[in-house]
Amino acid sequence: MSKRFCLLIAAVLMPFAAGCPLDTQGAKPPVTTEGEGEGEGEGEGEGEGEGEGEGEDECVDPSDCPNVPGATFVGTWGELLNLPIKQTGITFVQTQIAIGRTYFLNTVTSDGLGNLTISQQACGIITRMETDYNKLSVPDKFIAALKPVVRHVTLTSDLPGTPFVSDDVYEVRGAKLEDPINDPLPGNCTGGEALPCDEAPYGGECDQDLDGKPGMTNVLSGMLKCRIYIAQRWHAQYGGAIIDENSIGGAVTKSFSEQKVLGADLPMCCAENASTASVMDECPQYFYFKMVRLPKGSTCEDVMALTSCDEKPAACVGDDSYELNPIAEDHEDCKPKEE
């Protein structure tokens, strides 16, 4: 096991130790990314109000802002965000743990005052189910339709161990909500019109991936083979630490993922009573992120080359030669408490 990998494990577990400084103090208010468009714009307009009037001093390369806290981390990064969730009301299974592993290509800039902006473009989502009954695949068209998620971090130092605490960022997929944080998602199995998100009214589903179906389309295989149309809302706040100049990682201190199945091409796949629930109390050690530096000009292909994961059970566990593989298998220690 590499030294960097051991340091990352320490950073993940550190927030749960008594007296640990890696909490959410100083974090900014929640920000949102809503399910409109196909990803054009790459985060334009995000982050206003931070460092206003400092645009001419923005750091897009570490040499642009020497001796400024955070300048070391300006550049291109790959990231794994690992988030478990409990699903109930699933056809044939009823209750299971699902692990969402999202891989990002991150662009980090600085305002020259220690405030970092991280634009996270999704490159891939790999969902691991607790059982082999069902497997969920996320099509390339789903990934291409996602807008960049933009989060912010303020650093006081570039030294290892410095807290790396972000704002709490929300994203809505496959729906158009006036209040992305508080408005309810559309209901299960409601179907609905498949209007593109830029044409749909507020308050319901929209066709974000532009495939003519409501919401976003995923592919289910196993005991059932079908395409399901979903709306999602998730959020996450980071409470990690700097590991070294090429590595950042640690705990996700706030997170939840909500999903509604709007419809399916096979009626049996539309679970009317499906719901999600958090398991953060049961297994906080599996809510984490890790970032590794990449060369300038890197692409999503380079990010995905840093993992050997797929939907197969334990396909990539224990192989830390891939820098963005998960830390460990997530299911054995991540069981919901008895009701």
C-alpha cells in the first residue's frame, strides 16, 4: 500500500476523531446546479461575489500567483467522489445499498486571495449495487448532459494537513425546479412530457439528455432489463485536507441523494414506492473524495484511466496502483441500522 494511499485513509477518518479541525467551519452557503442544457458554458456565472474586482488577478497557473495560499493547487485534477445510499422499494430486492462513484475532471483557479474555485466536469458514474440482481449503467449521453458542478474552498496555507472545506453544493438532474434545494422532485412513475429543460416549465421533469424521454435515462440489467427515466437531486460538502502538493482528500461531511423513477420502457421497472435514505450515520467512512493532480490539457479519458472500477462486485478493490480506485469495499460495513 502506497504512502500516499495511507495518508489518504488518515485524512478520510480524521474528521470522525474527537477534536479534529476538519469540520465545516467557514464553509459558504449552499450553491446549486440545475438540470438545464447539455453542459455548455462550463460554469459561467458561477461564484459571483467572491473576489469581485479581482478578475484581472485570477490565477489559472501556479506561476500567476506565487506565495498566495492555495496557488499550489491551481491547475487540472482528477477526482473520485464516493457516496453510498440506501434504496428501498426496488423491484425484486426491496432494500439495498448502492454506491455512486462519480469521476470528475476538475479545473482549479484562484482569485489571488486564497479562495479557490473548482469546476467539476463529470467524466463517468459507476454505480455498485449490493446484490447482483440488478446492475445500473449510466450511458455516455447521461454524462454528456451534465453541467459542471462548481464549488469553492478557502485555504490559509498550502501545507499538508491544512483543512480543505468546501461549500455544500446541490445539483438537480432531469427536473426543473424554481428552488432546487427545497422544491420536491416529480413523483414516481408519473411519466410526463419530455420537453427539453430550456423549454419546460418550472416544477416538473424535463428531458435533460435530449433522448425524447422525461428526466435522464439509465440502463438496468440483471433480473430486469430495461431503461428507466429518472430525476435526481444530490448534494455534498467536503471536509478533507491537503495531503501533499499533488493529492487532496478526506471526508464528505454532508451528503444526500434523492431519486425518483419517472417512468420506464418496461412497466415492471417503474417502482412506484421507490425511495432513498442516507446511511451516513451507519458508515461515514465511505463518504469521501480524493483528488490527484493531472498534467495541463488532461481529458476525461485520462481521469477514467486512473480507475479499474466497473459494475462488477469488488472489481477494483485492493488495487491501489490506480490512483482513483475506491479505498475499500463499501457494503460489508455499510448496513442500515434495524428500524
